[in-house]
Amino acid sequence: MPNSGEIKPHEQDAAGSIHQATDHAILDAARYIAAGHLVAFPTETVYGLGADASNSMAVAQIFDAKERPRFNPLIVHVANLSAARRYGEFSPSAIELANAFWPGPLTLVVHRRAGSTDEPAVCDLASAGLPTLAIRVPAHPVAQALLRSSGRPLAAPSANRSGHVSATLARHVADDLANRVAMILDGGATLHGIESTILDVTGHQARLLRPGAISRDQLEHIVKQPIEMSNGVSTERPSAPGQLQSHYAPRALLRLNATTCAPDEALLAFGMILPPTSGPVFNLSPSGDVIEAAARLFAALRQLDDTGVASIAVMTIPMHGLGEAINDRLRRAAAPRR
Ligand code: TXA
Ligand code: MG
């Protein structure tokens, strides 16, 4: 822990959590990140609520702090294109775009790179279980310094509570999230004040998923073809998540709110008291902690699905805190398939 092992981040008061982004403060922030805590930091667009993207418990805390009722995939921030290429597959045109606009307010949605490198992968929760990853290289010197001193990819949504407007000043972050972050790095007012442009470059043609600080004209100038605004309702591959009923379902059928488990079923458990079972079991949180359950949800679904069972019995997950987002995802996974 920075300076004092005694101080727990959430015990600080609102004003106390804002720190001028000096070299010293950035080092402290990097240590908080490494220890799995949340740090808010300025980017050239808006302030981000950052956590180590390879640490699913830390990423779960982002969702908990934002009080989002569902798991939206997050943008992963890295220091440069070569760091980005450790986590995503970059086509030649994606590389061209990155070279043109990075560092800067462009987010590229690319296919996740299959685990190959020696470093920890970006956790499934960061991209809400999607096979794609939204990546960007921020230009803000404080964001860059934090990325370099932490040496981690940083998952960071805008640092506001869900439904509120994005924060363009450290004070805005404190108003929304003061007691939820270890530290807020103050880098003054953000330059653009609107979020990054999000471009999906996983297909043949780049598709605009969110207009932002880089204009469509600027993008078209580089890709040399018209860029379609995504209508978001792709039937094949939902890029704006949550739009398909059975988005990202495992192969096995899910049986929700199960109180029993058949011999040929797997059990997705929660808590201390489990029904008798003879098949594979994954307990999301023996202690009944919804943050831990969220951190383990996607790994659990994948692992149980990989056992080849036809059905997964899912115990009831309480609705408090991240329970709402977990239940939202489970309901989608259990929805009728096409
Ligand atoms: O300027 C920004 O982009 C700021 C700063 C902090 O970098 N971040 C930001 O994050 O606006 P957030 O979480 O508020 O918005 C991220 C958007 C969401 O709408 C999400 O659905 C989309 O990115 N997104 C993330 N991963 C995606 C993916 N794999 N495919 C499609 N959309 C994705
Ligand atoms: Mg946002």
C-alpha cells in the first residue's frame, strides 16, 4: 500500500481522495492499481475510473462503484500500439488507424488475442464476456504516466455514476464516486470534454459505434471509404451488448433459480449451502459475496460449459449490489436461442 498500510482507501473523505497529479501521486496511484483498487485519472476526453484490466476482482469493483444494472464492456487503456497488440488482433487497416490517431481519442474494437503472451490476459469481465475488446491509447500525460508506472492495462469507463454525465473535472468525480475510489488524480479540466470515438474494425468495413472526439471525416480520410454508423442491431455479432436476447449464451442450457441439481447437470453455485450434486460444480462465492461472484461469473460459465453438460443448474443469486447485473447476464444466457 502507498505510504501507510493502515489507510484503507474507502476511509478517506471526498476532498482527501483528490490529489494533484504529481509524479509522487502517480506512483501511489500505480501501487493502488497493482493492489486491485480503483483510481480515477484524467484522459484527454473525460476522467476514467480505472482498474487493472487483468484483475477480475478489481474490474468487478468498477461495476459496483458505477452502480450499473448490467455489465457493459469497458474500454481497455494501454500505453501504445505495441501494448495494444498483446491483447487484440490488429488488421493492417486497424494499424493504420492506430498510427494515425494514437495516442488520442479513438477507441478501436478488435478481436481479442488468444492467450499467447506471458503476461496476464485482460479478464473476461472487462469486455463483459465478449470475444472482442475495445482498446485505446490515451494522449493525456497523466494517463500515460499512470499506464507506464503501473505497467498494467487499465479498464476504465467514464468516472461517473451510471446515468450521470461524464466527469471533466476531478471534482465531478469526487461528487459521484469519492468514497468508492482509492484516489482521484487531478489533472485539471479535460481537453475534449466528450468521450472517444468508438470504431469497430473487426469486420471488412469499419463501423462507427459511438461518435466522439474524432470526427467521421477524420476517420474516412484515413480508411478512404465511407464509414457506416452502426445501427447496433447486428443479428450475427452484437457489438453493442445486451441487444440480443440470448447474447453470449453458453452451449449448455441454463436453469435459473435451481434448488436441486440433476445427476447429469452441472451446478453454478452461490453460498454455503448447496443442493446434493454429483456433476461438476463451480461456486461463484462460497461466502455469498456478489462482487466476488461477478468477478468469477464468465470464467464459471465457460468452465462448466466446457465439461460438455447439457444443462447448468444455477442457484439463486441475490439482487443486491452487483447481483442485479449478474442476474441480468444470467437471464440473457438462459433466454431461448435462435
Ligand atoms: O473517452 C472515453 O472513451 C472514456 C475515457 C475514460 O477513456 N471512456 C468511456 O468509457 O467513455 P465508457 O465505459 O463510458 O464507454 C465505453 C463504451 C460503452 O458504450 C461500451 O458499450 C463500448 O464502449 N464498448 C466497450 N467494449 C466494447 C466491445 N468489445 N464492443 C463494442 N462496444 C464496446
Ligand atoms: Mg460513460
